[in-house]
Amino acid sequence: MPELPEVEVTRLSFASRISNSTVLSVQIGKPLRWPLGCLPAHLVGANVSSVRRRGKYLLLDLDRGLLLVHLGMSGSLSFTQAGGSGSAMGAHDHFELRTTAGTLRLNDPRRFGAVVFAPADDAPIVGKLLSHLGMEPLSDDFDVHAFYAGLKRRKASIKQVLLAGDVVVGVGNIYASEALFHAGIRPTVRANRLSLPRASKLHAAVKMVLARAVERGGSTLRDFSSTDGQTGHFQLEAMVYGRTGEPCRVCGTAVKNIRQGQRSTFFCAKCQKM
DNA sequence: AAAAGCCCCTGGATGC
DNA sequence: TGCATCCAGGGGCTTT
């Protein structure tokens, strides 16, 4: 599901609403990818000051620590303003944070997502989950020369290096194919074979595609929506993702679909020659 | 150190 | 209608 744009759209949809609230109660459903890391009751009374994002993680700043939320493949959050009646936890609701401002709830059928509490920003669990992450593509630290240097160190295919997240974060399966299309780069090229000009074109394409996707509210393939229920629309303007056999929007050649590391990759063999 | 494969889990689409 | 198979926005862990 959620790549950087969806996570960012989710963040924007509730960050200001939950800020400066106090946790009233916490409910847990079935186990997620990792255990919460504290008793649910430990979060009660905590003040939520802000919501940040690092890669595909949402970071809720609490006065007593940090709550990391990852949406995995099928997760989505909802936020219901305080004062409503409040519904019971559904079969796929696995975490709920009821605060003075409203209720944040994680729905995640596949349960690849996670909610993890860390007592401090430098807690071991934070390091374990975040320390290996690469540059933030929409921030100033996404330097083109650092990007090029990162690619130089890797012999794997450029598509898989983008997905791996240790050079640049947030680019998942949809946006990797899309960015490579916009840069005119074949997904199978080894990362270290890209010249500086081509790496630089990809650098720009990654930024452009992700920023555009945020503007469009992300991509809703099946069930993504932000915390206020809004679905995304970027999938409607995808150039190659999910378009196997359909004509390339630029040259008309049928879009190809190949497998790379057990994931689908889409590209136009004519627009992305090498 | 880096790459490749496996696995976690549920549900929708497709084919017989 | 039922059942088997494949596929899906991620990513950590184990094995090469």
C-alpha cells in the first residue's frame, strides 16, 4: 500500500488535529508485525505534541517517548474527531489511540504494519528501525551527488536499489516504476552503471513523482484513504504502473511487466531503452 | 558488504 | 458454487 506519498498524505490529514491532545485510552487488536513495546496502559495520560514522518514511518511525538507507526502493505489510519459516538473495533482494526482530540485507529488486514513505542528518540528500537534509512527525497538533504555516490556503490538493478530504501527512502513499488519511466531509465540497469547526468535525471524524477503524488492525495489501488476517508488519485495518471499491455502514454508501445525480486516492475521498452 | 530468496498475513481476482 | 492458484502500496532476516 502505502509508499511515501500515502504516508505523508495520511500524516497531513491528522497531524494538526491530534497535536496537543492527551491519550485517554488504548486498545489493541490482533498482533501486528512487532509488539507494541509497552503495556497499552503506559500510554494513557501521554501528551501528543506533533506527528513527523521518516521514510514510510509516522512518528508521533509523546512527552514520554515516541510512537512509531508503519502501515505495511495494507494499513490505513482513520481519525475520528472527539465528540462522535465511536464505533467498536472491526475485525481488521488492530490499534486504537483515543485522545482528547479524537480517535486514531489503524486498520490493517494483512498485519504487516506495526505500532511500536520507544521511550526516547535514541532508544535501541528506534535505531534498529530507522538508522539504516537513506535520504528523505522531499527534503533538502536529498543531494544529487550523494544520490549518485550511493548508486555507485551498488551493483543491483536500479529498481531494486530504489526499493531497498538505504540510498533514498519512501520509493515503493508504484513510484519506483513511475520515476524510472520519467527518467527514461530501464529498471534492470545496474545502479552503478548510471552516469551522473542520468542519476541526476532520476533524482529529479523521484522528487517530481513523489511530490506530484502527494498533491494528488496518493494512489488508491484498493483501499488506501487518509485519516478523513479521502482516497488518492495519482493512480489515474500513472504512466506505466499497472498498465501491462496498454499503450505507453508517450509512444504507444505496449507497457511491459517483468519480475524483479518477487515484485512486479512496469516499463516502456522504447522510452526506457537503457 | 551486498545480493538474492523467504517469509510474515488476508483477501480479491481469475481459472477450472 | 466451490476450490486452487496467483497476486498485492513492505521490509526484516537468513542464506549465499
